[in-house]
Amino acid sequence: MNKQLQKVLNELPENIAIYLKPIVENQDFYATISAPQFEKLIKQTGLSDKNLRLALLPLAASYSISPISNFCVGAIARGLSGHLYFGANIEFPDAPLGQSVHAEQSAISHAWMKGEQGIQDITINYSPCGHCRQFMNELSTAQSLMVQLPEQDEKSLQQYLPESFGPKDLNINSRLMDNNPLTHTISNGDELLNKAIAALNISHAPYSGNYCGIAIMLNDKSVYCGAYAENAAFNPSLPALQVALIQMQMAGKDFSTISSVALVELKSGKISHQSSTQSVLDTLGVAITLDYLEI
Ligand SMILES: [Zn+2]
């Protein structure tokens, strides 16, 4: 467990900490609270659904990697299954600020990579920035998504983003987290390339056609995958590398332990992530040449 998470856990009110510690201190804890665990916590603590989510926010924010701003943002996204997924911001020293990950993107892509196909609600410790409101407007559940902030009434995403621009304005019918996987395969790829292709198959890239996936192997041989999440407004798109790094962050893995990275994208795509992915990797202090494949 990371030190910041342990510190936050120890600082929670005793009547909450006593029930949370067995979950969070379990070695299999992966920044996720299952629906049955959450229901049980509501009964044990006597807190409302909203107040329990707000009480969990400091735990999510403890995952923040923010060496530039020192501003720790935490988010908790509840998937359609009822499970809750933590997320936190990531900043990359020596990379352009546009490569940063916002906490909402983190929690949502965490849920996505764990198999969720939509988000019911998101709880955040600060008001969502315009970039994140636009990012969330791409979701399969953008019309029903609810947003909860501390000391405020719950509001819908559409209340936070009136007169929105989105996929429908570009005549796009698919949405981020839709369950409509592609079926690309290769005949003799290694394990890492095949996992990157599996991520590519769930990626969302209807604007550029550059469906794209990444798989990262660590020194301990564990693998973390990321699918590309494109956005109608282009700039809030979240690269596959960042999505994979979020999975590492939520598993408590250090970026310095990356041993190899595979990126697969489509030849027919109108853009490429090859150079920007290598460029961000170079800032992580790991001397790795991307294993790159176009299919
Ligand atoms: Zn944001």
C-alpha cells in the first residue's frame, strides 16, 4: 500500500476506518469498492450513499501524482454494475501539460478497463474543469450521468455542460465505453502485442479512425493495458498510454518499474500516437523503445 493511502486511512474518523481497513489493507485491494462492499459499508457506518462516497474521496485523492501543481484531485466513478472505482490526477514532469491526466478521466478509464460499459455517477473533490465536462460528454451514459461535489446538491453532467457539443454534432453514433468491440487479431504476436490488440479492440476512435491499444509489462511481469479514448472536441482525448499508466497507478505500481511497452494502432487511422507515446515514455525515466505495430 502506498504511504499516502495508509496515512489517509489512519486519519479517517474511527467509525468509518474500522470498517474500511479490512477492505483497503487487503493485499488484493485495487482502488475499487465492490457494490456489495459499498452496501455493507452503508449499513455499518450509518452514512448515506452520498456521504459515504464523499468520505471515501480522500482515499482516491491519495493516489494523486502531482509533482507540478501539488494539487491532489480524487474522483470515484460508479459503474453500471454498482462497483466504485477510484481515480486521481497524474502530472508528468518534463512533458507538455497537455499530457496530464485529470482525476475524472482516471476514475472513468479505470472503470472502463475493468469492464464497465457506462458510469452512473461520479464524485469529485473539486468542481470538474471544462476539459473533464467535455470528456464525460463522450460517455455512453452522458445523458444520465450525475456529478456529486462536497457540500453541494447532486447535479447532472448536462446541468454542468449546457448547450453542449458532442458526438451527435459530428454524426457519430458510437460512445465511449459502448460495448461494441472490434475483432482485430494477429497470427503470431507475442503476449504483450496480443494484449495491446485486445485493448485496441475496445478503444473509441470514431473521429480519426486510429483505434489504438497499449500493453505495459513491468519488471515483476505483471501487465497493464490501456485503450485510446477519443473525444468529439479532439483535445480532451485520452491517449492509450495514459489509460494504461492509470491502471498501474491504481495498482500502486511505480512507473520506474516498466520493462517493455507495446503500442498497436491501425494503418488506416488518420493520426498516430507513436511519437507522442515514445516522448512521454522518455520522461518517465525508463530507457525503453516502444514495440510498435500497425495492423
Ligand atoms: Zn479536469
